[in-house]
Amino acid sequence: MAEQIEVTSADELITEDGLQSKSKGELIKLAGQFRDRRNDLNQTASERASERDDLNAKTREKVDEAQEHREKRDTLNERVQEHKEVRNQLNADANELFDEVDERKSDLELDEGKDLEALKQEIEDLEFKQQTEVLGTEEERELIEKIEDKREEYQSRKEKLDQSDDLEELVNEAESVRAEASKHHEKVTTLADRAQKHHNQMIEAYREADDIRDEADEMHESFVEAQEAADAHHEAFVRVQKRLRELDKQEEEEEQAERQEEQEKALEEAEEIYQRFQEGETLDTEDLRKLQKSGLL
């Protein structure tokens, strides 16, 4: 914080009555004080103006830094948006492919019942039971019918799977599209994080710029105070100098009047001596000198 300077007017520093009442010596001393103080204040004002300009330059640097972060943030946000659009489109395409897989599975009834390995194992278990256990006529007939039903189910399901050779390829395609969408989602996350960092740095740079700008404004106010005080002291100095010139002129006029009076007196005395000389009076050396000085002899 710059030293506070009390700003006064020239009238407060030296009134007209004060100018008239002071002697020449006092005015000379006062003029020196006003001059020295003016010079000190001008130096202070210059230093504060330089500090203010430095702070304003730092403010511009921080604003430029903030603008750079803004541009980088905006560029990254544009890339985020681009990857979002691609990701969303890929997810939509993947959803359509998975829906098609589900529809085809539904059409083939592949999601219902047991898989081929399970059916095959059941058939083998039933055949083993038929071969190893002693069964009644009715029990054996029921077992044989059950084995035939399982074999028909196995064959039917096997035929449906044979008809869906490209289903796995469709699933692979859907999963590949979903994986590509995930890559773009990772890009979105990474770029968004970078954009947020630049946004935070932009906010911080603007905050620092505001703080420095406040310092610059305070320094400018201090500069104005020092400059106004310097101007007041300069004006007071000028007024004292003017009064000194008036006194010098007054002294010169008084001295000139005094010399004029002395000359008139000397001429008057010389005329009296000359009159005595004409009347035949003997003049001494001093009288002759006065006559010569006056030009009458």
C-alpha cells in the first residue's frame, strides 16, 4: 500500500496575506521548501505511475493467459462434442444390432429350453437307465417315449442352430461397434477432464487479473494524489517566486528613486557652489570635485 499523501491546494499552503506579510528572506526560504517538496512529490508520482503501469502490464498478461486457457477449453469442448456425437451414433448402431440378434434368437427360439449339450446328456442318461435297470412294461414304454421326445427336441434345436450360422457374426459385429463406442466414451471423459482443468485455470487467471487490476487502480489513485500535491506545491512555489519578483521590482524602484533623489540633491548643491564660484568665491578641492561630477565645470 502506497503512503497516503495529503492533497492541499496552493491557497492552503500559502495565502495571499501570508505572501504579503513575509520578508524577502522568509519567502526565499519558503520557495526553496516548496520547490524541494514539489520535486520529491513529482519523483513519488513518477514512481507510482511506473508501478501502476507495471501492474497494468501484469493484468494484461493474466488476461491473455486466461484467454489462452479459454481457447484451449473451447477447442477441447468441441472435440468432446464430436466424440459424443460419434459415441452416441455408435451406441445407437450397436443397439440396433443387438435388437436384431434378440429378434433372430426369438424367431429361432434359441433362448428357450436347454442347450444341445444338456439335451445330449439327458438322452444318454435315459438310455443308460433303459439298458441297466429292470423296468416294467409300462415304465419301459414311457421311458422309450421320453427318449424319443428328447431326441426330437435335440434334432429340432440342432436344425435351428444350423440355420443361424451368421448369428455369431452378427453378435461379434454388435460387440465390436459397442467397443468402438466405449473408446469414444473414454475420449469424451479424458478430453472433458482436460477441458475442465483449462476452465479452472482460466477462472484462476481472471481472478488474479482482477486482484492485480485492483492494485493498479489503488496505485493510480496514489499517483493522482502525489501529482496533485506536487502541482499544488509547484503553484505555491510559482506564487512565492512571483511575490519575490514583485519585491525585487519594488526594491529596484526604491533604489532608483533614492538614486534620483541623491542626483537631484547633488545637482542642487553643485548649482549653489557654481553660483558662489561666479560670485568670485574661492572654492576648495571638494567643491571643485562636486562641480566636475555634476558637469557644471
